Amino acid sequence: MAESDPPEDVDAVRAALIEWYEQDHRAFPWRETDDPYEILVSEVMSQQTQLGRVVEAWETFTERWPTAADLAAADRAEVVGFWTDHSLGYNNRAKYLHEAARQVTDDYDGEFPEDPDELSELMGVGPYTANAVASFAFDNGNAVVDTNVKRVLYRAFDVADDDAAFERVASGLMPEGESRVWNNAIMELGGVACEKTPSCDAAGCPWRTWCHAYETGDFTAPDVPTQPEFEGSRRQMRGRVVSVLREYDELTLDELGPRVRVDYVPDGEYGREWLRDLVSALADDELVTVEERGDDGERDDDGETVARLKR
């Protein structure tokens, strides 16, 4: 049974990982900055999106809106449109990032809070993202425990598949006051050496000396959620609605539908009911506005419901 405790030789374990990371690691531009705004943008963009796809989007975004104040002053529709144009998915992230920038500008006099708990007060910034910004911008975070880190700890040190156990071991491993380098290093380990299919020797994993999985050949690990297919998904259709509405002041459902799906048929499977549900969800997320144009203001089944991008 897993003991769920940090390894006894913790100093050697720490030193080996940090040396491995500092000798060679993937180059991402947000690893070259301690600007909390730039790091927040990278963290939000990286949620369920491959890092390789994020780089260009991040560079373009931070060039267009280089500070939190610049983003706060931007038209939210343009920010959401950027998200769609770069296939970053989940447009709510763009809306929340825009609102967080306004909070920093209006509520914090343009200065980001440095503590994870305070950072969590920003719109759309959950505990993980808050801790990442605190770690990478201010070297003031806790040990990161994401799915990759759990997989590393489960394999390397036979940690029980239990959140409290992962938290305890991760915290025990991280050197005091070194959250920036440590969290980068252990996430890099999970990203290039201890993936679902591990490449221990090819990646020169620094923990092979201590690794339970390497010793036993048992590389099982807790299940890791997989990203649903994007093509044809509801996420893709939401993005198309936003993208189309950027080009027009307003469109009725029957004008919008064919521009979103070529197989749109008013009374078909992908027709008014399907599209009305889609735009209503976007309205609930405050990304679009919906107006009924029936004679009595009630729902109109003839496709005269009008959608606009909220600005």
C-alpha cells in the first residue's frame, strides 16, 4: 500500500529535479517573465489547450493588450473575438480575463495582489490559477498539484490516489520559498518525461533512482480526463456564433443558422430549437443579447428571434 509520505532522501530528490530542469526545459515565453498579468494570460489560455498552440496566441494577445489596464480598456467583444479567432475554446475565459483586468485596474490600483487567496478574488481565477500566478510572478505560491503532478507522485513515490495525500507529499517536497522553480520543474517532469506513456530514459528523468514505477515496471496512474473532440462540438458551435456575430450588427436565427452550420434547417435537428438553445446559453454567459420580435414580444417560432454580440 502506498505510504503517501515524501521520500526520506528529500534533499537529493529536490536537487536532482531542479538541476534537471535548469539544464534543459521547454522554452515558453511566459517562463521568461515575472509579470503577473502576462502569467495570468498564459495560465488562462493554457487551460485544456496544448501549450504549443498557446505560444502564438499569447504573444499576439500581450502585444495587442500589453498591460492589465490596456485589456481593461478594451472592447470585451474584441477580446472574446480574439479568443474565437485563435481557437482557444470556452469563450467565458476571455470574458473573465477581461473582467479580472478591470478588477486589478479599478480595485487594486493596477497592482496585482501577490497572495493566492487574494488572487482568487479575481473573476474566473480559481485556486489553481491563483497559486500559479503567485508562484511564477511572486515566488509566493504553494506546491502545484494538477493531474500531471499527481501522475508523477503516484508513480515515483507510490502515493495513494487521494487528494489529501497528493497535497501532503507535494508540499513536503517543495523547497521553502522556491515555488517558482519547483512548480515549473515538476510540471515539466510530468509534461515531457512522465506522460501517460512515460519516456523515463529518453527524457533523462531525474527521479529514476527513487521511482517506484521505474523499479517495478508498473506505470499505471490515476485516470486523467481527456479533452472532448472539438470538431462539431458545442464549444466549436458557440465559437462560430460569436465569430459570425462579430461581422454583423444583428442576425435572426434563420440568418445566423446557415452561417454557423451548413446543414442548418429551421425545423431540422440542427434548426431553430438547437440554435435558440445555443444563443440562450451564450446570453446567460453575457456574451450575446437575444431579442424576441413576435407581435406580443413572446417567443417567435418563425425565426425572427434576433441575436447580437454583447458589447
